[in-house]
Amino acid sequence: MKIIFLSHTADFGNFKVGSHHLAREFSKMGHEVLHISTPISFPQVITKKSERNRIELSKKDHFIDDFGVIHIVHILPVPLRIASQKMILSKLLKSDGIEDADVVLVDQPLFASVFSKINLKGVLIYRPTDVYDKGIMEIRQRELLQKVDGIIATSNVVLKQLKIEINLPTVVVENGVEFERFYSNNKKVRNGVVYVGSLDSRFDWKSLKIMAEYNPVIPFYIYGPIEMKLPVLPDNVHIMGKIDYKNIPEVLNNSKIGLLPFTKNILNEGRSPMKFYEYLASGLYILASDTQSIQERKAPGVICYNEYYEIENKLDSLLKKEDFNYKGIKFAKLKSWENKTNDILEFIEKNFFNNYS
């Protein structure tokens, strides 16, 4: 099959997202795969206000990675959030062969407007990864829902928040893990607490401060691009900044507990953090805020807190455990991206193609 991803994130930055992993796995299966991410604008190219690799890719026709996935970043006059530019963008996507694709998987709602100008031969599937409850993303999402043939959501919360009014095939396939990359049988003594991910308004800084003040001799290592002014934190909290994806396994292998501290709002309730299974595959225990998506996973070695006063005791209980979360590793192995890709392929074949058996 020819499969095209219309993704929110290019595969050449500090973050790996689900579409990157799925594109790789589909290509390994022998499918022709294109990964087209949110276009960059002329002002971003000129002012260089974007990641360097993304700017360089936009200046090329395409790039083929080691797995055979074709990566494309188009250039538009203005950012896609400001104007849909559907005439220009639809022409570019047609030149990529989107009309001949068997499957188009969209996780970036800003692409929605182009489908009024494109005659798809294949199936159009929306793969929502976040809750959009306002603004241009919510508007474009509603527009996209009127055009798609099916939905593959990354969590039950995300699927429910779509409030679908028409009869569509739907399924929940949460994010997975690149298990072989993160798996560790390193039996060395582990110490400390680690977080890897976004450092923005969705991160609960107050919970981090409570943990660190209660455990002043335990180091807390916080990795991720900093997108806000940081609060004053205890001396045992080390803000490490952004980290390259290939270096994350080594960082995780040095710690005992992985953090997922999210603020209480609907945007976090539906998140399917890839770090969850990456932590477990690395042998870490997890301390997380109590969201529906995380609770539904019922993974070994994971403790959730709902109120701040619960944090100290729950962190203590994890610190007292043996250094290695063996059961968590076994659990994570079942959640590999290979398995997730097979789940998605089964859904597509069952609902849209006659060769399913």
C-alpha cells in the first residue's frame, strides 16, 4: 500500500512522535510511506525561527531515511495557523501523489481545508493525539471530522472529546514504545528521579517542588526544551534542557523513578505519553498524576497521585522498591510500535479493504 502521514511534527527534531514510529514500522513491512509534516512558512525560513533540520529539509524536494520513509516539509507564504492556503497546499500535496494514496493518516488538523480540493482514491483517517477544545485547531478538527472515513484515537478521552455525530469506524490505539532501544538489563544501582518531555504549562511544577523539598538528598533530573519562565526550585532539581532522542535511554538507565507530573485539565486527561512505556522498558518505576489515560493502563510499578498531600508517601513507597522494575519491562514489551502498527493495519483492512481475513 501507499501510506501518507500528514503529521504535526517533522522527524528531525528533539521530539519523536507517534507518526514517526508508525511510518518506520509500515515501511519495514514493505509499504510505500511518505511522512509530510506541518509546512514551514517563508518568514520562518528567512528568520530561521524553526529547528535547523526542519528548515534544511524544507529546502529539499524530499529526504529518504534509513528505513525508506520519504520525508517532506513544504514551504508556504504564511504559517498554516494563520491561513489554510488550501489552493497552494493542495497543489503541493497533489504533486506528492496524495490522490493516489491507499491510506492517508492525519494527526494535524490544520491540513483539513485541503481536502475540499483533493480527490482521494483511498481512505482518509484522522488520528487525533490531543484534545482541542478551542481556537483554530478545534475549528479545523471539526472541519476534518466531516471528511474522514475513520478515526484512530490515541486514548479514550481523546475519542470521547471528538463528540462524533456521524457513524464512523473508530478505534483506540495508544502510543507505543521502541522497545529494543529502551530495554535495559543494566543491574547497576540506580538513584534519582527523572523526567523527559515538554516543559510548558502542562507540566506540574508545584508537584516537582514538593517531591524535591521532601527528599533533598535525592537528585531530580529534568530534561526537555524550556518554553516558559521557570519557577524557583530546590537545589536538588537539575534542569538539563533539551536532549536528543538517541541519548534518552542512557539517561533513563541512570535513574530509578520516572515522573509524569501533569496539571489538572482536560488537555492532560487524554494524553498518551510515550515516555510511559519508555520509562517501563528502561526498568523504571513511575510516579504520575492521576489522569484517566494513565489509570486505564494498569501497569506494574506505576503509582498515581490525585492530591498534593499524597505525593510524599507515594514517592517513598517507590523509593523503597528494588532497583529494577522487572514486571514493568515485561508489560512494556507488549506495547511495542510493531504491535501498535499491526493493530492499526488490522483496523484499516477490516473496515476498508476486502483483502482482510
